[in-house]
Amino acid sequence: MVKVGLISAWHVHAPEYAKELTDSKKASISAVWDNDEIRGQKIAAEYGAVFFGNYDDFLAQADISAVICGAPTTLHTELLCKAAAAKKNIFTEKLLATTVKDCALTCKAIEENRVIFTISLPLLSDSRILYVKKLLEDGTLGKVTGARMRRSHGGVSDGWLPDYWFDLDSTGGGAMMDLGAHAAYILSFLFGEPKRVSGMMTNLFGTSSDENAVALVEFNKGVIGMCETAFVTFGVPDLLEVYGTEGSVFMHGDRILLSTKETEKEGHKEVEIHSLPKAMPSPLLQFLDACVHGTGSPKYLGTDAALMMTKMIEASYASDISGNVVRFS
């Protein structure tokens, strides 16, 4: 049984991680630290854990071998560098940090202390995404030329996001920092390193953060990808489209449609795909298994993925502010 410490219940997903962890029967929450004592005491009581108001005392608990970070994104670097130095294996909500500089510092601490690290990129476990990845590996779509990924909701327009979600001192950003990160890590998972980024963001409802955002990214080999996101839409499922010279694939919510020159020869403009690869366990369960077996960071969920995502998101904001394209050497 892995004993885990929860670093803050600030993030909206932190309670979900706590429940998934205990439901797995592989781990228990033994301690909680939070800079909000009321919030921390509440979740600690729920799981029979000890609450610590002092972070150093929290990390000093010898029986805790791993931590889950649900703290404000802008605090990740300070908190996780200390956790790595204390030899705690780390699972964290995205982003690892809001800047490449801070992300690199955190990655360095993780690697130097040889702790198991996992960042929560849940769509990389999804059978739909794994299917698209396999199409690219098999060359089914020919030479890939473009792609778009969208994840959005009505958290602002429908008024259900909590007020603290717009505190930039905690979040570091709005829709692009939060939901846009999914598009960033999916497209980099499929196409690798970005070469240049152009971002555009708007604020329709007057919150302090971006509510509607898009980033246009050129990847290696000339693939152009579009990351789309918003807090101001209704009824939009996850969308992923990948276009190639021999075919294209369209993910619309749970549906996958494939259109190729071969399907057209068979009289079908597009076919719906029902047989998909088996989904991977969630990032948290992969992390727990890695902790139990000492197998290191799960594939695609380590520091390289964390750094790549921050690189794309930071560039998107920098481009929007400056009005210039951000190029990577």
C-alpha cells in the first residue's frame, strides 16, 4: 500500500484524484498540506489523513513515499522542487509550471533526485487518441499536412467556474492555460517538437483571463496544427481532426470517422470506426503502478511531455501579447 500525501485541494480535479487513488486499493492518503487550512482540514478529515499547515513538516513524514499535487499552478515550482529534494515520487496536475524557465528548474530537481514523475495528461490514455496515433505510425493517412484539436466548455458563459479560477496569480492564465493544454499535449504527442507558434485570445465576458483562445503551431515536417479552446461555448464535444494526402480522420466526441482513398474505392466517403485500441489506465493509476514496481515515469507522461506542453502554452501567450509569431531555435 503506497502512502500518499496530497499537496493542496485547490485544483478542481484534486478531490477526483483523491477518490481514484483510494478506490484503487493500491494507496491511501496519509497526509494533506494546504495553504488554505479550512480546505485542507476538510479533505484530510474525509480521508482520515493528518493535516499539516507547515509544508516542511508535511514533507518530513517518512512513511509518505509519493505526493499528488493539486496546488495553484504558480506554486508548483517551489512546492515540487522541495518534494523532489525530499525524495517523494510526484504526480501533478497540468501544467507543471507556467514558464519554461520554472518548468526546467522543476524537471532538473526531479531528474537529479531520481524520483518517479507523472503529469496528468488523461487523453493520452484514451482509445480514440491511441487509434489516431496508430494511423500515423502505419502511414494510413499518407503525408500528414494539418490537424486541429478542440476542447472547450461554458464555464464562463454558463457561470459555473469558481471565482478563484480567474485569479491569475494562482492560475497563470485562463482557457489556454487550462483546457488549451489538452490540445497542446495531444498535438505534440502526435507530431513532436513545435517550430513556431502564433496565439490569439479574447475576453468576451470580462473576466481577468483569456476566455476564448486559439494557437496555430507549425511542427517539424511542415505539419500545421491548431489548438482551440474556450470557456464560452455550449454543446461542443472534444474534436480532433488530422488531414493527410491519402486520407483524414475525424474524432467528434466518442465517434471516429475515417476517410481514405481506399474507403472511397470501396464506395464509402467515410467509415465509422468501432474497433479501437484498448485504453491505457489513467495517468494516476500508471503512476501508482510505477511507484509499486519502481519502473520509472510512465511513457509519454514524464518531464519531456511536461516541458513540451509548457513551451507551447507560454509561446501562445507571448504571441498574443506581442502580436508576433514565436519561433523556436
